[in-house]
Amino acid sequence: MIDVFNTVAPVFLLILLGFAGGKSGWFAEGSARGLSMFVFSFAVPALLFKATVSLGLPPSPPWKLWAAFFGAVASIWIIAIVLSRRVAGLGGAGGASAALGAAFGNTVMLGLPLGVAHFGDAALLPMALILSIHLPLQWFAATLLAQASGAARDTSGMGLVQALARDIAFNPIVMALVAGMAWNFTGLGLAAVPAKVIGMLGDAAVPAALFALGLSLSRFGLKGNVAAVATLLALKLAVMPLVAAMLAVEVFGLPPVEAGIVILFAALPSGANAFIFAERQGHGEAAVSGAIAAGTALSVVTLSVVLTLLG
């Protein structure tokens, strides 16, 4: 338990520092977005590129890893869509906002730092493989669902497919993985100066991501229908990790680190992209905002329990 505390406490203290900085007014408007862009576009891709060059990619697609994690995502989507028709504050957009709020975790800003802190560098590759399709796949599915309900603002099916292809092709994380795989294939290694620059950027990924998360959280608040927020919290912090654990361990028999990453990512609180989607659709934004704020606070406890169980 002391080891878990030593892992979790620094992570959430950095988030708290960022949150305090955001609330204090020390940072100008847009600072959180600027720091987040640095994390997503430079620091995290550098970390994953370095890992891919060092570790390489698996010889075949990680179907079991993806099936375990996204099987849990699909299960939560189905439950959230059904509940969105019964719980006030979650309706609209065909339940897409509720589904994202219940299944889209904060994988980059919180999951990646916690994964590295708890499992070490061995966690980088399975995390990268999930991160490479996590956002495009769920965002695309949510947009299709909203479109089917008549609530989507983009009604062009071909436009959605083209947007998905563009998002995947130009996603900095995907680009870093592809570049790392290509460079690993050459067997050349990295020269001293590029290796140093990439290493410095990668070293900044964890603290910058956590501080940026705190800054971003300063804009969210506990608002929305209590039942709606509680529903999203229960699905994200309790039901999804249980389903992921069953799939990762009992169904697909993943190796310990891969299973641990699937369960950890499933147990993460809702991420800001879920709120962005809900805000754009004009449905469920208050409930998703409340779930992000309350979920991140509660995850100090829930993630500690999960990491303790994982060992």
C-alpha cells in the first residue's frame, strides 16, 4: 500500500498544483490549451517514439489487447445509451454524450503518467497501442450515433469517414508510433543530439501532462443532475474496470502488464474530450462536466484501490 501511495500521491499533487494555478489567475486565458497542445503534439509523441525505437512493435496487431479494452468500452456504451433514455440530464444525441462521458477516460493526461509510474517502461508499448486508436475510434462512433439520432451537426457519412482517416493519419501519437517503427526497422539507432532532444521532450511528458490536467480541471465544476453525474461516475469508475478485468484476465488471458494497463485505463476518470463532444452537440454537457470534476477527485481513492489490487 505504501508503494501505491508513493505512486499516486505525486501524480495527484501535480494535478492539484495545476488546478491551484488555474484557479489563482496566474495563468492567462488559453494557457491550459497551450500546455495541452505541447503535451499531445510534442512531449508524449517523443516519449512514445523513443519507446518504439527501443522496444519495437509487436510482429502482429495486438488483437487481444484491443479486444479486451474496447470490449469494455463497447459494453459501457450499450449500458450508457440505455440509461440515457431513463436518467434526466443524459438524453439527446442518441445517448452519444452519455456514452463518451461513461467510457472515454483521461488516458493521455492521467493514464500514461500513472502507467509509467506504476509499471515502468514496459507499459509504454501497450499504452501506445491503445492510445493510437482510442480518441479517433470513440469520437467517430459517437458522431455516427449522434448522426443516427438526427442531432449531429455533420450529416455527411463520407465526410465522417474522411475526417476519421485524417484524424488517424495526422494524429501526433500515431505519427510517432509509425516513425518509431520505421526507424526501428532500419536498425540505425539514434545519434547523440537527436536522442538527447527526444529524451528531454519525453522526460517532460509526465509532469507537463499532469500540470496541464490540473489547469484544465479548473474550468470544470460540479454541476448537472445529481443522478446523471452519479450514473456516469458509477459506469466509469466501477463497472468499466470490472468488465475490463474480466475480459483481460478471464477471457483473453493477457500477460500481467498488458492486463494491468487495460484495467488501469478502464478505471480512469472521464476525460475532457467527452465534455468537448457534449458541448458541441448541446446535450449532456452539465452531467459530463460534473463527472469529470467529481471523477478526477474520487479517482484518488479508486485508482489507489485498482493499483493495489493489480500489485
